[in-house]
Amino acid sequence: MKNNRYLLYLLLCGVMLYIALPELNLQAGGTEALFAGSWLFLALLVFAGNLSAFLYASQRKIRTGNQKMESVQKRKSRSYTG
């Protein structure tokens, strides 16, 4: 379920960049170029964060599943059947 959310955020960020890029002018001087650069930087940070969350969310599930299996095996090995 979380992967769908991250994919939606990636798509929305891509649409936002697609719409905003023609309007941003990096060649202009002063505050306009500063605003355009900072907006692009923050948009790319959002994109990178959502991309990393999308790519690594499945690995987190695998790790937590392995940890649960290890704890179950430890409990079973400690039981005394003597």
C-alpha cells in the first residue's frame, strides 16, 4: 500500500516539474534566478526522497520478516524437552 503512495507522490512531483520548468527562468538576474534555483533544488530533493522510499520500502519488509523468523527460531531452540 505504501508503494502506491510513493509512486503517486513521484508522479505528482514529475507533473509539478513538467508544469513549472517552462515558467522558471534561471538566466534572469537577482531574486528571480535565486527563487528558480531554490525551487528546483527543493523539488529535486522531494523527488529523490520519494524515489528512495519507493525503491527501499520492499527491502524493509523483507528485513523485518527475517528478523521475526530469527526470533521464532531462537525461542524454539531455547525450549527444553528433557
